[in-house]
Amino acid sequence: MALCRLDTADGRAGLDRVLAEPHRVLLATDFDGVLAPIVDDPAAAWAEAGATDVLGRLAPSLGAVVVVTGRPVAEALRLGGFESAPGLDHLRILGQYGVEQWAAATGAATAPPAHPGIERARAAVVDLLVAQGLDGAHLEDKGRALGVHLRRLPAPEGAMERLQAPLSALAADHDLIVEPGKLVLELRAPGMDKGAALDALLAERELAEVTTVVYAGDDLGDLAAFDAVERFRGGDGDFAGLLIGVGGNPADDRHELMARADLVLDSPAALVGWLGQLADALAGGRV
């Protein structure tokens, strides 16, 4: 896997900037499906072997390293092993699409109160699953979101198609929205998305020197983050960006994300390998 083999001119320009000015780079990545493989039990989605270590190798050379995830911060910390990891003294985690924030430098996490619709919708979602004959689905309570995981069902794709419309109607009744993912439907408050989280992060004074953003994602929820990077690199000023799609498969409904990526890698393990090559290049001062 060649470090410089990128599919787009924007991507090649972004990588050139990463190699030339790593201290002005923000590396942002999703967790599930990107740093960790997708598994049947979301509570057991441990980070890919070497993922945390390679971020620790890269972080001292970069302007910032951030994990942007739909998971609560506490879950990302547990599954990623990020807390007190070597090299990640300044890691940031934006949990639940940026609603929760954690900084390794302080160890502090902040979050506003949950949307009241989440509490009201919880029992209604259980009733809907029973009514649809889908009570074998796993309901993940994230506090500020509800994830309906369909992977364990006998025909998960059909279940997802059947459930999406009634679940969206239920969400609307509680002033929530539904975000589809990999055999999961998530109810959350409107306005919570990874693009808004990235925009807010880039507006911080501490990141004023960032001129290049690298983002790695795998699913429909990452499209908003791709939008944010494209706005950043297409705006006024000398800015660059690199979009990485992980787990690419043009046959599935995430093709839009992969089609927009500057680089497509087939798995979290492949991303870890690519990031390792990047760390080697930065350490050696060469491509």
C-alpha cells in the first residue's frame, strides 16, 4: 500500500501539506468501523490492534488529533484505551456527535443535558420493535441518543428497510431525527452531527494555526464531516484537506461516502497500516 497513491488532486495536495507542515494538521477520525471493526455486540467493539499506538506515534508531530464519534465519551475511552495512552496527552474526543467533549490534557468531560425527547421515546421504541416483530433487535441507550441495532436479526437488511419509516415517524413525534448506519438506526436530537462538531472545533482559538484537515470515516453519519472538510479546503485562504473512506464497498448504501473519498481503504487494519506509513514518513522526513 503506497502512501502517496491517492485518487484525487485534492487528496494529493492534502497529503503533500501533511508531509510538509504536519504541525498545522488536524487529524480527525470516527471510531466504529474506522479505528475499530464493526462487530455484533457494540459493547465489544474494541479498537483495532495498533490503532491507539499509531495515533500516539503521530500525535506529537501533528497540530491536533481528535476522535469524532456517535458513542458517549466514556464508551470511546473504554474501547479505545485512549486514557493515559503514550503520545496522546492532547487527544480530544467529541462524543455523541460533538455534544460531549473530553480532553486528555485535563481529563475533564463536558456535556449539556440530554434532549427530553430521548427519555420520552425510549419506551415507545421498545413497543414499536415488538409491534414490528423485531424484539430481537438490540436497543443501545447512549443517554443522548438511542441506537437500534439490527445486525443480530435473521434478516437485518429487510428489518432495517421495514423499520425506518415507522421509526422516523416516532422520532418526529418526539422532536428527534433518525440517522441510518451499518444495520443500525439511531434516534438523536436534530443539529447533532459530525460536520457541526468539526466546524466548532476548527473555530477554536487553539486551532487557529491548522491549515490542513484529515478526516477518516466509514458511514453515512460521516458525510457531514466530509462536507465540513470540503468547505474548509474550498474556502478563502490556503487550506487543504484529505478525506479517507474506510471499509469501502461500492455495492452498499454507503457508496456516496466512498465515492467522495480521496483515499479508500478496505478496513480499520488497513487504516492502521496507512497511518503507520505516515508516521514513518514524518519521522524520517521523507515520503
